Amino acid sequence: MRAAILLVPLLLLAACKDEPRFEERYEKAAKEIEARAKAMDADIAESDRAAASASEGLPPDARPSNAPPSSGE
């Protein structure tokens, strides 16, 4: 019985050591977010480059034609 009473605090202490601290979890999440943001920025830059190269040589945008004014009927 005494051994069981002594083992409970040791088991609780051992269980607490396995869980990472808040700071460690925060740093890990911040690094993951930073990596995702850089990947998104790279994708956006690549899309911008592709759009710019695809639009080279195209004529400038023409003015839209306006329909004749309505007679009000």
C-alpha cells in the first residue's frame, strides 16, 4: 500500500515531463506559420510572373463600347 502511495507522485511527475512547454509549442507553431507564409508568398510571386509573361504582346485594353441611350419608353 505504501509503495502505491509513493508511486502515484512519481507517475504524475513522469507524465508531466512528456508534455512540451508552452514556449516550445509556440515556437514550433510560429515556425510552421512562417514556413507556410513564405510558401504562399512564393506561390503568389510565381503566379504574378506567369500572368505577366502571359500578358506580354497582348494589345492594350480597348475602351468598352457603350450602348445607345434609351428613349425612356
